[in-house]
Amino acid sequence: MIDHRILMASPPDTSKLERYNSYLRRINNTKLLAASSKLLFRATLFVALILILFYTLNYPILSDHPHRIHVHQNILSTAFNGGAAWEKQAIHSSTPRRPHGFSVLVTGAGGFVGTHCSLALKKRGDGVLGLDNFNSYYDPTLKRARQALLSKHQIFIVEGDLNDAQLLSKLFDIIPFTHILHLAAQAGVRYAMKNPQSYIRSNIAGFVNLLETAKSANPQPSIVWASSSSVYGLNTQNPFSESHRTDQPASLYAATKKAGEEIAHTYNHIYGLSITGLRFFTVYGPWGRPDMAYFFFTKDILHGKPITIYKTADDKEVARDFTYIDDVVKGCLGALDTAEKSTGSGGKKKGQAQLRIYNLGNTSPVTVGRLVSILEGLLNVKAKKQVVKMPRNGDVPYTHANVSLAYGDFGYKPTTDLGTGLRKFVKWYVGYYGIQSRVKKEGDSDSHSS
């Protein structure tokens, strides 16, 4: 008899098979996830390397100095970030509005002399494009206020640095400048003892970079640039003449300006650049520099703070050939107007080129004590004076300009005495800073005016 229990098939056991398939699925999912993660990681790493390479090539990191002045810079340069709109602004600003007008690149346009010269050039119909890095050597707010003033007169300032060769090349690619008025520099005598590298970077490296760009431009522009009366250094001949020796600088600032004069000679000789250097003598006036004595004396006198007046080692008063800004502007424009064309092309000299150097001073030295006395009269406040011996910080005790050369070549003749100039400065100062004071109004009697 057949056992039906044997013939009846037992139901298959699927639990083991399901567990095995589930195990395989988990293994495959894990492998897929791992592969995806690895692929994502590699893709991310590749993109990161591409970005690093891009920024390294286009925006190299400069080694920083612990005392470097802060320079405001965007991640992307203004010139390359602005595109067609930026170029349109630059071209419009630099296009002259008078027949045969100049197209002038003004470096340091946000500075004291740069602002005044830019306004004067624009007023007479020349095209002006500014360049400034708006560093923090003194309050950048004042520089921004000057920038706003220039903007009202349709003058555009490119925010950039002289050492940015790519930016300078871009400027000269889109604009055929006829002239450069090079006023950008690290200023100040005493500050060089704290931050010498900033003077080398701006006054020497920056100047060379500008000349390198100018020599290759077609046409080459004529160049007028700011040297300084400080190049006379330890010279004891008075008044200072362009024929006097300038190989004994008393400060690093003076040494960099003297180096600039020698560099200018080199580029004139080799590449045919027409170059005129101007030795400024203690320029002052509205919108001036806060690091200058007349400026911070005014501030401290109004705030009741003591001021320090220096005397020489032999107890003589320190004196300066204070030169009013309007007179200096006339000298700068006179130098531009008489600058001959450069003779080079494509970086090669075609003929002898003009090379000049001039003093721009007031020809009337005034003691610092007299300066303070005039300010006291204008401000109606008695200064709290501290008279001390001049430290060995690079300052010289006396400056006096002989300007006969500039007078003969382009009619430079200063007309503003210190009393008149300081009155205009004080009027601007109290207005700009919104100071309520007892400052004398125009027309008031002033026994202190010189």
C-alpha cells in the first residue's frame, strides 16, 4: 500500500532564499553607494582644483608685510568685473571736450593734488581718468569724499593699484592717453621709519610698472610726475635750485623720490619717453592731507589739544616754503601744456625725448611758529604749544624754492601768501567737518595775515 504522505510534496522553504536575496541586494546597494560617493568626491575635488588653479593664475596672492598699509581691493578687479559698462565709463571720462584736448590718466586722483588737478583739467575741457587704490595711510573717508566730488564733475576713478600690470595694460588698451599725470605715491617723511616697504612698493615698483606700460603704448604718452623738494636732503645752499646736488637724502621717502628721478632718466634715455618731474614744496589748502602740520594743528587747536613745534639743534625755528594748492595746480597744467611728445614706438626709441625737472614752491619760507600764529588768528583760539628739539626722523629744518626755471619755461608764478591760503583752508575745514566755531569770516580784520 502506497503511503500517500510520501507522495504528497512538502511546501518549499522560501525564507532562506528571501534572506539570501535580501543580503545580495544590501551588498549591491552598499557597493553602489560607495561607488557614487567616490565618484562625487572625485568630481568635487576636480572642481575645487580647477577653481584654485583659476584664481591662482588670475589673482596671485601677494606675500603680506606685517606693517603693510591696507589697500581696498575687490576679489575681481574693477576693470575686469565691470565689462562693457566699465569701459564705457572710463572712455567717457577720458574723452576730451575741447578741440585738441588732452586725454590724461591721473594716478592718485583721490589724493589732495590729484583731485584739484583732475578738476582743473576737466574744467578746461580735457579728458580725465583717475586711478587710486584708496589705501589707509590716512582716513580713506576723505579720499572717498574727494571721489564723490570728482564724480559730480563726470570724472571716473578706477579703483586699482599701480602694481597691477594687467589693469594698467587694460586701461591703455581701451584708451589712447596723450598724457599721464603721475601723482600716486606713498607720502610722508616720518612714516617711512614705521613702514619702509610701502615706499618701495609704491614710489619705486609702482612707478616702474607705470613706465613699463607707457613705454609699450602706441602712441606713447607724455609723462608729468610728482617728485619732491625732499630730494634736496642735507643741501645747505639756499634757495634750492634744480642745479643743486640731490645725492644726500635725509629720509627714505626722499631717497625713493630721488630714485624715481634716476629711473625717469633711464626710461627717457632708453625708450624715448617724454618725462617731466615736479619737486613740490609743502603743498597745502582745502581737501588737504590730514598728516600735514597745518591740518592737524588746526584740528588740535580747535579741540584744545597741545601742539608740538620743532626747533633745530641750534635753537633756530623750522621753516617751510608753504605752497598753496591753486599755484601748484597751475604749475602741473603748465608742465603738461609744454610737455613734448614721446619719441618711442612699441617700446623702441626713435629719437631724443624731452627730460625736465622743476621746483614748484612759493619762494617765501615761513616759520612754523608763524604758521601757528596765523591759525590762532583765524580760529580765534590760543594754541597750547610745546616747543621741542627736532628729532632725527628725516625732516629737514628749512626749505626754500627757486622757481625761475619753471617761470621761464611755462610761466609758473605763485600768487597766494600763507595768510590768504590758510584762510581758505580753514573755511573749508570747518565746513567739511561741520564745526561750530568762532572762526573769523571773510573780511574780518586779521592782524596775523601775512
